[in-house]
Amino acid sequence: MTAIKHALQRDIFTPNDERLLSIVNVCKAGKKKKNCFLCATVTTERPVQVNVVKVKKSDKGDFYKRQIAWALRDLAVVDAKDAIKENPEFDLHFEKIYKWVASSTAEKNAFISCIWKLNQRYLRKKIDFVNVSSQLLEELPKVTEESVPSGENQSVTGGDEEAVDEYQELNAREEQDIEIMMEGCEYAISNAEAFAEKLSRELQVLDGANIQSIMASEKQVNILMKLLDEALKEVDQIELKLSSYEEMLQSVKEQMDQISESNHLIHLSNTNNVKLLSEIEFLVNHMDLAKGHIKALQEGDLASSRGIEACTNAADALLQCMNVALRPGHDMLYAVKQQQQRFGDLREQFARRLASHLNNVFVQQFTQALLQLYSRSNFLSVPGHDQSSTLAQHSIELTLPNHHPFHRDLLRYAKLMEWLKSTDYGKYEGLTKNYMDYLSRLYEREIKDFFEVAKIKMTGTTKESKKFATLPRKESAVKQETESLHGSSGKLTGSTSSLNKLTVQSSGSRRSQSSSLLDMGNMSASDLDVADRTKFDKIFEQVLSELEPLCLAEQDFISKFFKLQQHQNIPGTMAETEDLDGGMLSRQYNSGVLQSISSEKDMIRQMMIKIFRCIEPELNNLIALGDKIDSFNSLYMLVKMSHHVWTAQNVDPASFLSTTLGNVLVTVKRNFDKCISNQIRQMEEVKISKKSKVGILPFVAEFEEFAGLAESIFKNAERRGDLDKAYIKLIRGVFVNVEKVANESQKTPRDVVMMENFHHIFATLSRLKISCLEAEKKEAKQKYTDHLQSYVIYSLGQPLEKLNHFFEGVEARVAQGIREEEVSYQLAFNKQELRKVIKEYPGKEVKKGLDNLYKKVDKHLCEEENLLQVVWHSMQDEFIRQYKHFEGLIARCYPGSGVTMEFTIQDILDYCSSIAQSH
């Protein structure tokens, strides 16, 4: 490497007045190894220029050449890749990044160290050294004269650097003094030696004056020494006085320390007394319950508004006393323990009294509601009263009982329920369960009666009124059930078997009524008119309109009364399962507590499911009845149910009402799909009579009826998409089965069946303007037109048969290549043969043939569609077309013969008109 340095310095850098300081043998990373050298150089002239030069061996290999040079000031980053492990790779970031691989790590480190030193010495802008060891940067690069060939030391190096290091510039004051001295001597510039000698003489004179001045000040120095001795004596006296003062202050300090310690003890005692008083005041203020509150908790009247308010305030005060955050150590005090025990006894006593009272209120309200329900039922079964008129009067009032008074009375206890929930969750849970048990039975009876009235009103019959009037009307039943409820009020988690038995017994007649109503035979849609369907629609809408506010009011009450506004995790063990599709609801209680519910919405929904468990089965039964009465009722039910589901979901998508109506909507949608499937199946099962003409097929007329009804029902409905899908299925079924019947028809021609039915379908779709059936409307029109033309051509046939055969022969000769004007020279087709054929078809024969044709068409077509004149006009046009064709052949093939038909186009028009008028 030393030889290479000498060669590079001699051949490349010395001619350029540069000095080589460091060299490294490198190749480019990731490419074939073409070695070159990176050299760090400085110029010998000032100002010094520092460069990084890339030197490459020539292709012949006998000398080196300078390839590229970068100024060191353009170098931004030196990346050594790894500061810990040895790595020969490094990057130099100039205007772009150059990646190199050195021949050895030592050469790379020496080169990077040289770059660092040159940067520190010559550049103001500092280069970033990345992944470089700090030890390497602290070492000075060995840039000495040994790195340059010895023969060139004097020419390249010299004393310039030392001179530069020792030279110091004059400051402004020095420059000013020199200028003043030089201005005082005229020959200061012309004769520097004389000027220097003069300055030397003056310096000697000044030195002598300084020595004399020092010798003259000896007396003053002696005086100064005496003054210093006197000052030292004074200082000694001051020190003695300070020592005596210090001894006096030491005794005072000891006394003050004693006083301070005494004051500290007094302050500590006072602080402790203040803290003790604060603790006592805290306990007295926060754990002392007023006597009025204690009396209210023990004896307060829970039936009056004033008593409820007093009990509520007392319960809140008790809760605050029990929930006070005690400070450390308070729970060890006997008085605190005794007070806490007293609060616990008061809480338990009041919670038991409150739970018992609320349970009694539940029973009283349930009993009152039952009496109203039984009195309503007894009114229907009064001896000697006309049941049919009573039932008719009752059916007009299709309403559910209003529970607002019950809710209003119970909401007075809402704050107490919140207190019970936070203090004794077991009793709160028991009240919740009892409330659900009572209300579920009450609502079950009210809702079943409500649906029975709706069913009877839908059927319009009075046979079921006898069964409806057999509800128990004796007060003994009310008394028996009330006693069972009072018996369970002592224990909030007691058995409710007696209540279950009574519910089963009293609701047996209602279940029998439902089954009897559903056992009625299917009624044909043709037996019902629009008024009946409108009546069903109003009843169904009224049922939903009555159920929605009932459920919403009960849900709002549950949320307010049981304080379920806040989301929380509530422990419990009540298991509930529900099969929404089947409408069967089962409940299983473990230890009489509620199942763990993650949020208040889930808890409200579970309570609503238990309370209103009969709504979904009753709605399904009502839907089944409506479907049996008339399958088209599923259209009304789908629209109404969809609207109510949409409304409920906008309020709360996860609510009981939304979920229940959504499940019922699934059933309604299934009935709607079944109605469509039944219509398609009925199309496929249609059989036509072999002896009578077909006419408009029944399912075509039924599709018209269905579409007209559906368009009036689904106007601006949310479920329009379901109807459009049904339209597509029905219309395709109609098209397929019309063609099937047309193919099977024996008496009526296939074209007539297709023409009449597709004309009817096209007229229906044009009138209703159903956007999703635009393509089918065009298809129906096309089929009607095609089969009309086909029937006209087929029925008209060849009314001038011999003349047709004659001209067919003429056209055949022309097709063989005979010119048209030469056809008359053929023996079989000369003018005489043409005249013979024409004479066989006088006007009377033509009119007779057309009259027979009209009668034939009249037999084929039905009167419902009224297409006879349309078909007859098309046949007239076709016959005239044939006539014009014959005349054209005569004019081209027999020119100048004077042969013409014995009747004209006007005769044809007259014949057709007179035939149509005569029939």
C-alpha cells in the first residue's frame, strides 16, 4: 500500500499541488469486484481545499488515472454500518449515496478517522458520522510526513503549518499604537534599522526611570508596614470580644432550645386535640340519624303520599349514614360498630316492611283488575240478555284496558325501589319476580279476551259468542285467586303454583275458542268483497295500534319503577329461554333470583318477555285466522306489520316490541310467500273443458284482481320490494301456464288463447302502470300481436283457392327463369286459362266465403275480450293485400290483356262492412 501511495502522490496529486493524506482500496457494493482507490487530499495552496478523489487503474494496467473528485464540504453523512462488529462496508452521502466495500476493516477505519480530522480542522459545516465507534473518532489519524514520499517532503510540506499555528494577529489597540509610533518617526518605513535602534534606546531610558521610581518609594513602604502591624493588633482585640459574645450567645441558645421544645410539645398536643375533635365531629355528623327518620323507618305510613315522602327521605338519610367513607381506624371503635349494627337492623326492618307493603299493593291492583275483567265478562253472560247484540256492541269497542292509574300509584314508590335495589337486592329481586308473575297472568287474560273479540269481529259470526260468554263470573273465583296471592305475599320468593293453576283453568276456554276459530273452513276469496277486506285491514291495524302503546307504557313504567336507566351488571340466577318462532315460552327459576344480565336493556327486555309472553302466540293465531278467511289478507298484514316494525325499530331496535313484531313479521312474510306459491300452483292445476271455448283463463283474471288489490295496499309501503318480487314470480307463472293451456286446447285454436289472454294481460299492466313489469308488458304486447297475425293468416287461408293455385304456378315459372311478359305464352297459363279461373269467383261467392269466415271467427273468440272487430279488420286488410298481389301479377304477366277481377277493393270493403253489421 505504501508503494501505491508514493505512486499516486508522484503521478496524480503532486502535479495538481495536492497532498495525499489517506487511501483506502474499495469496490462498489453488490457489483462485480472492480477495485479502485478513494483518496483524502488537501491542496498546498491557501485557502486549503479538501477533496475525496476516486482513482482507478487504467484498462491496460500500467498507470493510474483520476476518475472523479468530490469536495469534502459536499459530504453530508458517513455511515460505517456497524459501530461494534467489524464490517468493511461504508456509505458516503454526497449529492447521492455511494456504497463501498473496503478491502479491510483497518483501511476503512483509518480512512474514516482521517475524514473526521479533516472535517474538524477545515470545515465549519460538520459531517454526520453514523454507526462509527467513539474510540475511532477520538484517535488522531496518522497524517505525518511519513505518508508522503521522502524525496518530495520539502516541496509538498514545510513550515507553513507551524507558522500559521504560531502567528497571531494584532488587535485594534496594538495596531493604533504602532501607527502613532510610526507617524512620530519619518524614517520608520524607509529605514527600519534606524527606527528599531531608536525604539531600543527609548526602552532603555524607560527601564532606568522605573528602577529609580521603585527605589524612591521605600519610605512609603515602611510606613505602610507599620500601619499593617497596628491593624493586626486591632483585629486581635476584636477577636477577643467576639469570643466573649459567642459564649454568651451559646447560653442563650441552650435556653431557647428548651423553650422551643416546650412549645413543640404544646403545639403537638393542641394539634392532636383538634384532630380528635374533627374525627368526633365527622362521626357525629355523618353517622347520626335523626329521631324523625328512625320513626319514619319503623312506623312510617307507606300508603299516604306524605308518609311515602317521609320514608323516602329517611331511607336516603340511612343509606348516606351506612355508605359514609370511614377513615382508617374508625371501624375499630366500639361506638362505630354499635351504630353500624343499629343501621343494619333499621335497614333490614324497613326493607322487609317495604317489600311486604309493595307486594300487597301488587296483589290489590291485580285483584282490582281481575274484578274489572270478570265484570266485563259477566256483562256478556247476563241471563236473558241477547248475546248477539251484546257481542256486537262489545266488538265495536276493540280496546285494551288502561293500566295508567296502576302505574301512577306505583311510581310513588320509585325512589324507595331504588333504595331497596341498592341496599337489599334479594328483596328487590323478589318484588321484581312477583310483579312479573302477577302482571303476566293479568295481561294474558286481558290480551286473550282482546284477541277473541278481534277474531269474532273478523269472522262476523256469533256462534263463538256462547263460548266467549262462558268465562267464570262468580266472585268466588276472584276470592280464591286473591287468597292465593295474599298467601304468597308473606314470602316474596314463595310458590306461585295456585296462581298458575287458576290461570290454566280460566284460560282453557279461551284456548278452545282460538282452536275453534282456526278450525273454520277456508273461505274463497271470491266470496268476499272489498268491504270485507277493508274491514279486516281496519281490525288488524286497530289490534296493532292497541298493543303498541300498551307495551311501550309498560316498558316505560318498568324502566322508571325498577330504576333500570343505568347500565350495570346485576348478579342473579334466573334462567329464561324463549322460542320466538313457535311462540312457546318456558321459564325456570333457580333460588328465585334473576339471571345475570349485562345491561338494563337486556333486563327490561327479559321482563317484557315474561309479562307479555302471550302476545306473539295470539298474534300468530290472529294472522293464521286472517289467512284462512282470505289468503289476500296477507297483503294487508304484511304492509301493516312492516310499518309497525319499522316504527318500533326507529325507537329502539333491541326492544321487546321491536323483536316481537319482527318475529311476527317473519310469519306474515311466510304467509305472503305461501299465498304467491298457492296462486302459482293453482295456475299449474288449471284444467280446461274440451267442449267449450277457453276465453280469458281464470288465473289471468285472478292476477288482475291481485295486482289491483296489491297496488292499492302497497302504495307508499316500506315492503314494496317484496311485492315486486312476487309480481315477477306471478307474471312468469301466468306466461308459462297460458302457453301450456293454449297448447292443450282442442276446441279453441292455440293462437286465439294466446292472443286473447296476452291482450288482457297487456291491458291490465298498461292500466296499473307497474314499473317492475315494464319488460313483461312489452313481451305481452308482442305475443298478442304475433298471435293475432298468426291467427289471421291461418284462419283466412286462401279464400280464392283456385286463383291462388293458378298464380302460384305463375310465380313458379318466373322463379324458373321465364320472363314475366312471356308467362302468357305457356299453355297452362295463357289468357284463356286465367279468364276461366277468374269467372269462378264472382262477387257473390266472395261475399259468401267471407260470411262463413266471420261466423268461424265469432265461434273462436270470447265476448269478454271483445276482439272480434279487431280480428275482422285485420282479416280484411290481409284479404285486400292478397287481392293487390293478384292484380300486380296480372298487370306484369298479362299486359294489355284487359283481364281484371270480377270484384274490386271497394266491393271487398262493402262485403266486410255489411257482414259485420249483419251480425
